[in-house]
Amino acid sequence: MKKICILGGGFGGLYTALELAEKTWLEQPEITLIDRDDRFLFTPLLYELVTGEMDAWEIAPTFRSLLADTPVTFVQGDVATLRVEDKVVTLTNGTRLDYDYLVMGLGGDTLYAGVPGAKDYARPFRELVDAEALKADLAAWDGRSDRFRVAIAGAGASGVELACKLADYLGDRAEVRLLDRGGSILTSFQPSSRTAAEKALAKRGVVVQLNASVLEVGADFIRVESGGIAETLPVARVLWTAGTTVNPIVETLSLPTGDRQRLHISSTLQVDDRPEIFALGDIADVLDADGQTIPTTAQAAFQQASYCAWNIWALATATPDRSPRPLLEFRYVPLGEMLSLGTDSASLSGLGLSFDGPLGYLARRMVYLLRLPTTNHQLKVGWNWITKPLTTEFEKWLGQSTSQSKR
């Protein structure tokens, strides 16, 4: 029996596991998915958790519920060591797992770039606990007369979306400042997306400060240099969306890496000189079959998963009397860009279309609904989106009726 071990349950890892589970096998392999958390996180919808637009179970279902009707075994744990020569993974709890094929989808960590105080006082926004902690911050501030001052370091997609969501959610109760050391927001996005975002930020009163370097972060301040002038700004919270560094386990491996210390892999997603190891997402540095540099986005990892699952299946089903099926070279297909620009607005561009506002908000929701893992989870979330507004209105009506009857 072949053993397939998948490290990391993000878009690359989980979707590879789900696709492998659907393949037809002569002998069902042993497929194990390992993640340090017990829940998958649909990160593009993490902002909606802070504003209460969505519930935690919708964007962060448990791995066990998603994999319940599949042959995939889920193991919760942190990777302690990986011995590629022996094909052995050891977890921090001592669990040892052998493999014939390994998928590395461990993602990355927050990059603080050595800014003093950033790691101690700035809060990243990439995990479920980050969103829940920010939501608790806002709840604790509720009722105070002073404004909630928040500085967001990094004007990429995460920073822009977070700024718009917070500005809409808090309104006049907040002062939102978006900082970036570059000369533009969303530098890797299309002009139409950038223009829509600039309008959305301006409409919501978000202070955008470009060519600004963060010098220091404290418990209640952020020190910024812009145009050769340094200033200290009082803040209630600093949110850090300024960059990502590769998972530290890569440093412990004797595997080839690229310029950004990501694993260097071929267009078939295999690590150089280790054809049994596949790498996806933030941990991988790859040019696809057309020579494109692959962005480290959920969209790219989502697409890589299909190729990875096929190639492992092709190798694992080879027999002595039959050559392996041909491996597929990954070709990235840009499917467009989507940005949440508040609690009722979003922008979408791609496939020759470009629009924003409430229509963009609805389109973004529908696209992400179809990308949620498993049909069962999609149906549950879709049904909740339909019935939740009706339930809310009914509860309001019931409360008003009860109040009137007591008079």
C-alpha cells in the first residue's frame, strides 16, 4: 500500500487531499493530512468574521468534518523533523509517519523585517485567532467615547480589504490609517482594481500614507518615517499585513531553494532531485510550463492542488508491466482579481469583465461559495446565507411584537 503524507491543510494541502480521495485506485493508498490546527481556514473570507458578516464555522470548518466521508486520515500536530533521505516525518508529540510521496503545503509566517517591537506589539492578520482577537479588541472598545485608532502596515490586498472593512464596521468611531513603504497600493494588481480600491478608501476616510517606513511599534504607538520626517502616532492597535516569510522548516532541509528561500520545484511541482516530494503555495518557488512566476495566492494554490493530485496518482498507480502516466506541467490560469472593499462593496476584474460596488460584492460571495471545500459544506453555507437575513428580520419582528404586547 502506498503512503501519501500531506503537510499543511491550507488551500494546497487540503484540496490535494480531497482530489486524491476522488481518484480511482487499484489499491487505496494511505492518505494522511497533517496540520497544527484542527480547522481549515478559508482566508479570503477572514475579514467577514471580524465584522460579523459570517460565522466561524462557515469560513473555518473542522478538518474532521470535511474529511468525514473520505479515506483521508487527519492528524493534528506540528512537524518537528523531516528526514527526506529516510522518507520520515516526525511530529512534536513523537508521532512518526513514513511516506512514499510527500506534499509540502506548510505555507509561510509573518515577516516583520526586523522592525523593533513589531513582533511583540503588532498583530498579524492571517489566522483564525488573529481575527477573533481583533474582534475582541473592538468589543472591548465599544462604548468608549474616544476613537479606535488603528494603523495597518502593508497596502497589499490584505491591508486594503481590512482597512475598508474596519472603516465600514466602525464608522465615525474609528480612525484607520493604511501605511506602505512603496509608492502605490496594490502594486501587483490591475489598474482597474487599484482605482476601485483608491476610491473605496477615500470614500471611507481611510488615511493612506505611502512611501512610509515603520521604524518602531509599541504598545500604544507606531513610529513612521515618511519624506525624511519621522513621527510617532498614538494607536490602539497595529495590524501587520506587510509580508510573508517562508516556513522555517525549509531552513532545516537539504533541499534546493530559490532567491526567496522557497523550495525550488519543477513545473510538475516536484522538488529538484526529489521526485517523490511535491511543494505548493507559499513554500514553493516555481515557474510554470509557460515560464510565468506563480503568485503566492490562494488562487494559485487552489489550481496547483489539481495538478499535484494528478501527478501523484500517475506515479503511484504505475506497475511493473505499465509505465507511469504522463505527468502534467502546471499552467497557471489567472482567473481575475477580487477585493472586498467594505461590508457591502467589492471589486472584481477578470475574463474581460470589470465591476465594483454591490454587484461586485455579490459576485465575490458567489465565487467564493463555489470554491469552499466539499459540496456538503457549500450547501450548508449557501443555505445559511439565504436564511440568515430572514431569521434576523423575524427575530426583530418578534421582539417588537413582544415589546408592544407588554405595554
